[in-house]
Amino acid sequence: MSSFSKRSIWGGWIVFAIASLTYLLTMEPTASLWDCSEFIATSYKLEVGHPPGTPFFFLINRLGAIFAGDPTHVAAAINALSALESGLTIAFLFWSIAHLGRRMYRKEENELTDAQSWAILGAAAIGSLAYTWTDTFWFSAVEAEVYALSSLFTAVVFWAILKWENVADRPGSARWLVLIAYLMGLSVGAHILNLLAIPALVFIYYFKKFPGRKKADLWKPGVVSVLLTGAFYILTPTVVSIGAFVDRIFVNGFGLGVNSGLTTFVVLLLAALGWGVWRTHRAGKAGWNTILLSAFMVIVGISTYGIVLIRASINPPMNSNNPSDPYALLSFLNRDQYGAPPLLYGQSYASPAVGTAFSDSYFVDEEGKYRPMERVTGYEYDENTKMLFPRMHSGEPRHIAEYKRWADVKGRKVRAEDGSLVTVPTFGENLRFFFTYQLNNMYWRYFLWNFVGRQSDIQNNTIIDGNWLSGIRPIDELYLGPQDGLPSEVAANKGHNTYYFLPFILGLIGFFYQLKRDGRNFLVVFLLFFMTGLAIILYLNQTPLQPRERDYAYAGSFYAFAIWIGLGVLWLYDLLRRRAFRTSGRAAAAVAFVVCASVPAVLAVQNWDDHDRSHRYVARDMGYNYLTSVLPNGIIIDYGDNDTFPLWYNQEVEGVRTDVRVMNASYIGGDWYIDQMRMKANESEPIPHSLPRHKYYGDATGQFIIREIPKPDGSMWTAKEVMAVAGSDDPRTQLTDQAGNTFNIVPARRIAVPVDKENVIKSGIVRPEDAHLIEDTIYLDIDPSKSALMAGEMVLLDMLASGDWTRPIHFTSAADLMKWGLVHYDSQGGQSWSYLQQDGMVYRLVPIKSPIDRIYGIGRIDTETLYDNLMNKYRYGNIRDPRVYADTFVTNTFLTSQLRSSFARLANALTAEGDTVRAVEVLDRAMQEMPLEQLRMDDMVVFLVEAYYKAGAYDKGNELARKAGGILTEYIDYYDRFTGEKKKLVESELMDRLRTLYNLYLIAGQNGQQEVAALYAPYVGGI
């Protein structure tokens, strides 16, 4: 082994240690937001997460969880695995840069001079450490996300093909190709992003095996790359699809059990490949032997999906899509529930829908046999309005508004198939959206975040937040406005990171230097850069208003750019070697390393504070708070990732409130999920239900047509009566369409839900002392715009009809209840009311009608319940600790504004009861747990000030008023300095701050605090 190889090995392990230590020191000690909480829960008990599943990821995490001991340490153990996987990624990046650096000198390892050896290793260290501390990769490295393991797979297969290149002419070199094939198969069980490295691998193989080919022949490996990537992409669904066909024959034809045919097919496939490997080895056909052995290993790799089938078949509490048979698994793998955007040709946002698109499938009936069904896959659109490369394809009104804003759409008229004129976007406008939003905003902005700097971590579509920022004031002010005299909240934002273009410049130098010195390997790195970045943009075809930033999807592209950062060091080394240190190559290498070390150094220094999550417990505590707000044996209905996954984590891993049934409203439209809700999960009983299974499962239409039918006696339909009609097989309760599909009816829009007061009191829904407020009947009013109810919507109606007020029902959001009439809001100032009680972070359904408070929001409050939740039960994620960084999603997801509102409302209620001591304690707790230094100012802080005044704590109220007012006036003064077009871009932000300051001014004045009010009169006197 050469001295270069020994140094390279040591260098890789040193950067591994540095990176791993970084990630272990800054990792989150428990579950994180978004998918991480779900991944930890499903890994811990090997349950089934959301499509398309990550079985190998779960298996690796389960191995880590075994060593956790106490369940409260499981999340930390799995997060630590992610940190170590990320550290290994950095090591393989080091070794890859070292290999490519050596190739630039066109020398073997033992031919390098000592100075060249040190220069290359220094370059590898700079490139790998720069990537270690980049924003995007670091973010995923400290939490239980698939992207750490996916990045490791990409790094390993890229390194493996370079190792193969070293020994390609030696006997036994094919083992590297077989290893790559196996890793590719395994990687599908983590994330398919790894497949995008295939073109780079193909070109390395091509350049090594066919060194004398002309540039004109490059189309050949290009075609092979496309075919091989496509083959890998469809391989798993294809194997499952064929297996499903065989399984249907075995089950329906031979009377065998479900999955017997799939199992037989996979065993025979592996046996056939194994036989082929044996035969080609005996025949001495090395090429075919390698191909067949690689195919065998790929199938072995993707076989981790067998875990999904096995675990789904036992109906665990978390069993997304219930992929317990091959057809369900196929739908799971294809992510059918999410749909797919058009890519090369399809509808625009203006295309009229002319029908519903279906695909043929099968489901397992009650007798264990396969029955055919049609699965809805989307809509069919008017052919005359379709276009090439459709980028603006969503018909959601909020998306259409954003399309028009980003692309300045004027459109053109086309005649639809029905003869009407439709205004569709032009192809030029379509491309404008592609370049301005999809490429610039959703890729290049993220790229510059990582290598130039970041304005803040707050997601925004204006110049105020979320843009790239260099730290060089004249450049930044050209498009972001004034960069001096920033408001204190902006200046203190830990996501405000500036790198002064240093990583970007060094990467560009490496880009052009490799292009000049080693064009072939430049093409390889460029393919990795393009396929894991810009190609993903083309494929995803993203809509505006994404729920969160998507930079994590392009980490592979930033990995490739880090290679160029490393190679940029060699340019400086060569320059110094020629110009300054002609007799001392080692000195040139040392100086180049020291100078370029400023790149990883600035990244580490700038990014450490906003990537350090070592004291944050927000996601865990948020899920805990939701669960502890629920009454015993209650049901909580939630709506998104961050009000669902943390609850699952708390229940499945830490065993918190397993008596509570968590129901995700986004999933309830799936027949598989309705089935799950009807089963016992942990200590939670099935939800109340009466609707027969054949009305929503399998080939059922799952729609219930609203046809208002007066009752003969003139009385109002009750919920139980409506459910009886909806679940009936009597032809008089059904409608049939032209295609022969049968639909049950819902005979009324206004539905009575009688209240069993005894059950209401017994189940704890209402306190006995409030029994006189309970109504005899509450009424549901179905939105007039709805012509039918879907099966998922019938679930809530069924729970109200069948539960008879024995199971408390809670909601994490009240917005969805307006369509049922449980919340009525008149925006014109008329009567607004609800049947809800606000208990802090949740709303409780109560048979008491209460007015909506236009300041504090929906729902009555029960003082003692709310006090117990806020003061005794709730945990606050350790946000008060100044070492904790509460970024924008922590602030929003933790319901900061709602919690501040709850504290203020509770304090006012206590004051009204004469308990001003507890009222002040409540307000003090609010500011202690959610200080303005940690969580940004919002409108509700003004009402905390007012609550202090009402409780007689004028000094505390004035202190908070001055602090809040100071923050607001800083913003107003700052925005007032903007000019021209930039002034228009901050106008809404300016007006928001002025309105809040005006409210503060009024409250101070109305409570006799004229000195405080006078501070803000100059700002609001003209309002």
C-alpha cells in the first residue's frame, strides 16, 4: 500500500470523527418535527409508515433502538445513527475527492510526489469538511430522516465505482460492480434518490472500458444511463406487479392464501437468477455472470420490502395503506394516494376536467379472494387545453394566484372540446414560471443558501425573509434593500448566515479547473450534480406555496459541488507551486490548505448556532401536550404531519396516553384507514361506528349523494336515522348512475344530534356544574356547496350518531368544522358561534353553543381545565433555554400565537372571577416559557399586555409593552427606509406592524398608561 493510500485512509477517518462529533454534539435529543417522529415510531415497533415506505431504513433504526434501553432514549439512539451515517458520508466524500484529485494529475498512487500527495489530501479535507457544515446536509444529519442514510448510499456507490476504476483491469474487479448493484437494491428501501447517481456510474464505466472513443459517441452511455435508471426505478413495482398477478392465480385459482403466489414468484425468480449465475460461471462467461449476479443481488436488496408485507399483515397501530397483499403493496409503492403531476405533456391550471381517470386493480374481499375494482387516479382533462412541458398544472385557486404572480400570466384563448373559450397560459409564460419559481426559487436559492449565505430561516416569498444573502452589503442591498440597522429580531435570527461567497468561489474555481484538467471526470461529477439537483426539479414539477422548504431533496447536488470545492484547492496549490514556491511543493500545499480552510471555517462558525438542536424537545412535548389535553378514552382528530406524527411517537415509543385514539383527517378518506379506526389500537377502543364495511371498502363508490327528503311526520332527520339510510341496502335508499355505479343517499343537510346529558357528564365532556348549559340537541348543517359526502366524511357523522356522547371528541384545528356547521363564523359582524371548548392546544366538542371571541378565537373556555393544562400538564420544549433555537417552524408548529392567546384569555377569566393573583401567575408563566427573546413577537403579545393591565400588574404590563413596542418600531423604522419597487414589496409587512402597534397604543391609553402610549403616538397618530 502506497503512502498516499495510507494517508488517505487516515484522512477519511479523521474527517469522519470531526463530522460525527459535530453531529452528535448538535443532534436533537428526541423526536423532531415532520416525518422524523413517524419514522422513529415505525422503526421502534417495525410498523408501516407512509408510502412508499423505507423498510431498510426502519431495520437499521430498529437495530439502534435495541441499544437504547429506556424507551425515552430511543429517539436519541436513532438520531445518533443518523449522525454516524452522515459522518460516514463525509468520509466517503473525502476518499472520492482524493481519487478525483489524483486523476487530475494522471498519476497512479505511487507516482505522486510527496507535495502532490499532501495537496490532494488537503483538498479532500477542505471539500469534505465544507460539506460537513453546509446548511442542508447538517440539518438532516441531526435527526431521524431518511436523507442521512440516502446520502450515505450515494456516497458509497460513487466511491465504489471509483475503487472499481482503480482495479478494473485486475482479476476479480467485477465484485465492485456486484457490490454496487446490491447497494442500489438496498437503497430503494431507504430512498430512491440514490438511483440518480446511476448516470455518473455508467460514464465512469464507459470511460474506463472504452478509453479511445470519440466525444460523438457520448450519446451511447447517455442512452444506457437513461435506460438503466428507468429500469431501476420501475424494478420494484414491476416485480410486485408480476407477483400480484401470480398471487391472484394462486388465491382465486388454487385456493391458497394471500401472498403465497408472490412468495413463490420471488423464490423462483431468485432461483432462476441463481441458476443463471451458476451456469455462466461454469461456462466461463464472465460478463453475463456479472450481469446475472448483479441482478440477483439487486433483488435481494429490494427484498426488504417483504418486511412491509409481513408487518402490515398483523395490523399494527401504524399501518399506512395496509399493504398486506401484493396489490395494496403496489399501490403503496406507486404512492397512488398522492397522485402525480404531468411531466412532458398534460393539463394546465386552466384545463377543464372532463372526467375521472381510473386504473384497474384488485382487493381482498371478506372471503379472502381477489375481486376487481377501479381505483380513482385523478381527472381526465380537455385535450385542446393541454400543453407541452406543463409547469403550471394545479387547479387549486391559491396555486393559480401564485402562478399568475410568478409568471405575470396574460394567457391566450383556446377553444375547448365543448366549444367554450378557455384562457390558458402561453408556453412562454409556462417557461417563465419554470425559470423564476421552480429553478430559481426552488433550486438556485437553496444552492446559494449553502454556498453564499442565507438571509433567514423564515419561509417567505418576498424580499424580507428566506433569500440568499452574501454578507457583502453593496451586493445584498441591490435586491434585498437596506442591510444596516436591521431590527433586533432579524439581526438575532440564528439562520442569518453569511459566507461572503467564499464556498461558492472556491467551488467555481474547482469546477473550471477540473473541466480544464480532467474533462471526463468533470462530466461524471457534473452528471451527479445535475441528476441530484436540476433533474429532480424537472421531475417533481412543484406547485407554489410548499408547506416547507425543500432543500433537503437536493443534498446530492450540493455533495457534488463540494467535490469542486475540494478540487479548487488544487488550483491554488498549482498556482502557488508555479509562482511562489517553485522549490518547495510542501509549502505550497500548506499555504493552499491554510488559505482555503477559511471556507469550512466560515461555514462551521456561521451555521453552528442554528443547527445546534442539542437542548430542544419541542416535537416530543407538543405531541405530549396534545395527548394530555384529551379526556380519558377520547378521540383526537388532527390534520397534518406536525399535529399527528409527534402524537404517534409519544404513544408508540414513550407509551403516553395510549388510551387516546389519534385520527388523521387527511387519511380518513382511505378505506384502509377507516378499517384501522374500527380496530382496537394499544389501549384505545375502536371508534363508534355503524356503517357496513361494504359501503366504503374495495369496489364501493365511497360516495353518499345528498338528496333532501322530508320525513312524513315533518320532524328533522337525526344522525342515527341518516346513518341507517346511508348504510341500507334497500334500493329505495340508493341511486344508480349511467355507468351502473350504486350510491347510497344522505336524506338531509340539516341533521339533529340528540344530546344524552347523562353521558356528557359521565364521560367528562362537560363539568357537572355546567350541566344547565347543555343543549338538548345540536345541529349539523352540511355546506350547501357539497353535493355528496365521501366515506371519510361519513366517519364523523357516524361517530356522533353511534357514540351517543360516550367518547369525548377533540380537534387540533377548528377550520374543518365550518363545513358541518359546528363552527359558524360571520365575517360581516353577524352572529358567530361554535360547539367547541378551547382547552389550550386542542378544541373539545361540547353540546354548548358559545359565541366566538373575535380577538381570542373559537371556543368557550373552562377556567380550571385550561389552567391545569397550561400551568401543570403542558411542557414547553425547553424553549425558554437560550441555548435552544426556536426556528420559524418551531414558532408556528408549537402554536405560539394560540398558546399566548390561551394564556391571555385564561388570565382575563381569572381576573373576572376576582383571582388576580393566579391571573398574574399565568401571564408570568407565558412570558417565562415563551419569552420574546426566543419566540418572535406576534399580535397576541399585545393582549398579554392588556391582561396584565386588567389584573392590576401595571409595571409588568408596561415592561412588556415597552419591549413589544420597541420591536415593532424597529421594524417600522427599517421598512420606512425602503424605496422604489422594494418599498412596495414590504408594504404589507409595514402595515401589519403598524396595526399591531396601534392596538398596543390603544390598550395602553385605555388602561391609563399614557406614558407608554405617548411613546408610540408619533407612529400611529395618523391612523
